[in-house]
Amino acid sequence: MAGESKTVILIGGGLAGLSCAVRLMEGGARPLLLEASDGVGGRVRTDQVGGFQLDRGFQVYLSAYPEAGRMLNLEALNLQRFRAGALVFKNGKLRRLMDVFRHPKYLLESALAPIGNLADKLRVAKLRFQKPDEAAPQDKTTEEFLRDFGFSKGMIDGFFRAFYGGIFLERDLRTSSRMFEFTFRMFTEGYATLPAKGMQAIPDQLASRLPPGSIRLNAPVRAVSDRSVILESGEMLTADAVVIATDATTAARLLPDFFPKKIAWRAVTAIYFSAQQSPMNEAIIALNGSAQGQVNNVCVLSDVAPEYAPPRQSLISVSVLGAPEEDDLEATVLTELESWFGPQVREWSHLRTDRIRHALPEQPITPLKTGVQRHHGVFVCGDHCTSASIEGAIVSGIETARSILTSTDAAEI
């Protein structure tokens, strides 16, 4: 295939598929991206509801992501920062725990906060400046890592379970410690942010770089081979290479031999409320520092990015881990949050509840993978091939494109 313009069919218009398509196009290939739904983004989507921007689940973009940062035009995304720290609800009060290297005025308040002990706060500083040990002989769970590092049970239970529960979508901290170390480093090197126009702005920016006609929406795929794709409509398409860039469950349906085990997912429920005023008036996340209740974390998105809500209104995001089916979940959540913020929560209006059963693929105890995945000539990419993150999805797409572009023989594709 050297010297020829390769044609590549990509199945799935999420971040992995879009990143792969952009790199293929930049390398001289001709990508055709097939997306089953009505828009690109995969699990990174934003809906407009009554003037509010509702992301499909509480998500953030970490500004220190290396490959994603090189791939995206971050200035054009107009990223709005969270403050580096959190408010932790414990024993009936919201306690402040901040990154004092960025917010030194909160040094005393953070040191005295009854979340862990002073030694724990010093260990956070030690962890902040510790270089990652890429040669670690074996992985472990995040909980094991934190215990081995010396953190107390009070710090693990009172802070890490809630903060990383919102990232990993599980409070058991069973996620790979390498994933924990990576995300911790991203938080210390940059900021959690929101694009001013919602998380949808990220896939939209990638899609805008592709030539007209290279994305087909509402085009679900029935079957694949190493050189062809059959749509649900019966139409057959052929190309020099095929890339499955869907979520893991869809990829397993299209390529069952590549996934010998049942795909495990983590779920989350996102509940959105509107209010006349913000309960926090601060670009910060509030965490549940106890093992009680349904709420894991709360954020006033419009305090971070005012564009998320109409003028003089606030948009509140509440995350509940899992997908509980109880009919009165919203009422239960409001009752809980009244102890956090007082009677003002009775004036909040419910906007929408999203039960996202396929929010993140399970992240086993294994090193973060960066290699290209393929099976019988079909390439597979996505966050399930690397790490369950925006960075992981984009890295997987970029590396798959590189492999296709550098192949010099049809048999290598």
C-alpha cells in the first residue's frame, strides 16, 4: 500500500474513532466514519434542555492530558477551571480540603479539617512530588496503594473514596493503582475543567477537522471483516482497513473472538437540578465524606462555566454511583442535600435524570496499555484498549492510525 491513498472504515464516532480518523486524514488516508446514533461523541455528549447544557453524566477534561492536549485546540475549547480542592461533607458540615500549593490561603483550614490527620496531608504533598515508578514490578488496587503509602483509614474513607469514586465510578477503590497514579498526576500538573460549550465541544472540534462526507450518522453496523462492513440496512462497504472504535460491548458483538469474557461496566446516575441561586457560589466539587446516603458528589456546573445555565440561574449536577431504580430517587437525593445546603434545596427544580449503565469499562489490575489492538486484520481501539479516560480513548485512536499509516503491505493492515 506504500504510496497509495488508503481507504479506512471506522465504526464508532466517539473520541477514539474521531481521533483515529483525524490522524488518518492528516496522513493522507481517506477515512469514512460510521456512527450508529444521531451525533458524534459516544459517551461524551451534551444536550440542550431549556437553555441548560446537560452533559450525559458528570464529566471533566483534565487540562494536563498530554496526547489529548496535543490533539485538541484547548484555547478554542475555552476551558473553565475548577478550583484545586474539594468540600467534603462530614459530621453535618462541609469541610474544605484544598491543594494548598495552589491555594495557600487555605493552608491552615485544610490542615485542621477533620478529614484524615495532619500526617495524611503531608503524605498528599509527598505523593504530589513523587515521580511515577514506571518500572513497578506489579500493579495493585488503589486502596492497597493508598494503605501501603501510609494513608490512614480516615483519609481513605473520608476523602479518596468519594473523590476517586466520582472518577472511577466505584468507592471500593479496586481500580488499578497505575490508573490512580496517572490521574493524580494529571490533577497536580493541571486542572479539572469544563469546555464553555459543554463536553460535546470536544468531539465536535475533532469532527470539524474531517472533510465533508467522511462521517455518516444513523449508520449502525451488522457485521465486519478485515476489508468490509455490512450495515444493518444491508449495504456493504469495502476499504483497505476496518477499525472498530465503539464501546467495548458493541465491539464484542462485532468481534466476539476478541473478547473471551463478558464485558463489565460501571454505572452512574446523573441528576440535574436548576436553582435560582447556587448553593456554593464556587467552582468546586462537594463530596460525600461518609458511607451513608446515595449522593457521591455535587457540583454547580454554572459556577465553573456560566454558559451551562441561562442568566440568573444555576445548574446543579448530582452523581449517584450505580443505577438505582427507585422511583423517588430525586426526592431521596434532595432530602440528603438539605442537610448539606439547608432548606434552599426545596426550591430546586428537577431537570433530568440519566441512568448511564455503560459509563466506564471495568479497569482491571493491569498496566495501562498503549499498544495497537487487532484481530484477524480488524483493528480495535477505544478506552477499553488503553485506560478508561478521555486521554486513553484519544491515545488508542492515534496509535491505531499510526499503525495503519505506517503499514507498507496490504497483509500488514
